[in-house]
Amino acid sequence: MTRLSAVPDIASPVAQTAPEKAVQALEEDIVLGRLHPRERLIEDDLMQRFDLKRHAVREVLAELARLGLAERRKNIGSEVRSFAPREVVELYEMRELLETQAARLVPCPAEPEALQALIEIQREHDAAVEAEDPRQVFRSNLRFHQALFGMCGNSVLVRAIHEYARQTHPIRFGTLVTPEYRHRSRREHWAMIEALREGRRDDLVALCRAHLQPSRDAYLAANRHLADPPAAIHPETP
């Protein structure tokens, strides 16, 4: 089976194939809550929606699984990935470790050119928030954080941040579709920019840590029924 290229988060002049466009559309549907945890991804429905052959749809589902957005369950088929509370907490602990470390490494005060690029991206995010366009909010938010953490100069750390951020995409829908959170996120982005401009590294680190919490907490509150599996019970040894 041919592996699809990872869907770019930043606009690229390279044209996407039909399966890659399907992956991106489904990724956005999952992030924006149009597809919910444990909702089935039915091959026939996807064939019709995206005008794809069955083998191409199976490539799409395999790519979604590779990206951590879907999973295949025995006797059920592919479905949107769900997370037990423990998984959510652990994923966000890892994101906090990675992203706060990047915040400790970025030049602070930031280089003027890098800071201006970040401001331009945030203006795009502002416009998407004002237009109440969750899809563009999602994409511009990704570009903001990629630009911010890309300033740290550690390419391995940046790739790890990108990977764990993508793994939590299905967790984020509860906040991305909420106007109050979109405006809060916008304010926090500008606070990060000001911390970078003024050389307030400790504030930047604290802002990056706090910025992660609402999506984690919203998912846990909305999915209390997705409980952690019970611990294995072992017979007592005489």
C-alpha cells in the first residue's frame, strides 16, 4: 500500500492528490467536532464523498491511523480515535514538557524579523476568529505555533512538538468550536508575542503551559464516559 505524504499544515505550492485532500478534510472534520470520538469511518461513505476507489479510501484510513486520528477496531472497522482520561493526561504532560522546553530555547527578545513573521500569522488568526471560521482558525493556529516553536533552533524538538500536537488533534474539538476559547487563544497568542518582544522568558514559558490546559480539560469533561480500562486484578500469592 502506498503511504500518503503527511498533510502539510502550512500552505504549500505543491498540489495535493485526491487522497491527501481527503485526509486533510477528515482531519479538519475530527478537529472541528464534525466527526466524534468512536464515530465509524465507513468506506462506502468515504468513497462517495471523495469520489475515490476503495483502495484509495483504505490508504486514507491507514494514513489517518498513522497520524493518530483514527483507529481500527476488531469487528467494527475504522473509527475516530478516542482517548481514555489517562491517555489525555499523559499526552498533554508530554506536550507541556516539549513546548515549554522550546520556549526556554527561543531567542528572547526575539529577532525582529522572526517576531514580525509571527505577528503576520497572528493577524491571519485574528481575521479567522473575527470571521467565525473554525477551519481557518485551526490552520492559522497551527502556523502560529509552528513559527513560534520553530524559533528554538532544535529541529528534533520541533518535529517532536509537531508529532504530539497532531496526536492530540482529536482532543481539541471541544475548544476550537467554542467562540469564547477562540478569543481566549487569540489573546494568549498576543501575550506570547509581547513576552517575546520584551524578553520576558518566564512569562512566555508560563503562557505556553497554560495555553495547553483548556483543550485537555474540555475533552476530559465532555468524555467522562470514556473511562480508563480497569487495572488487572491478580490473585494473591499465598
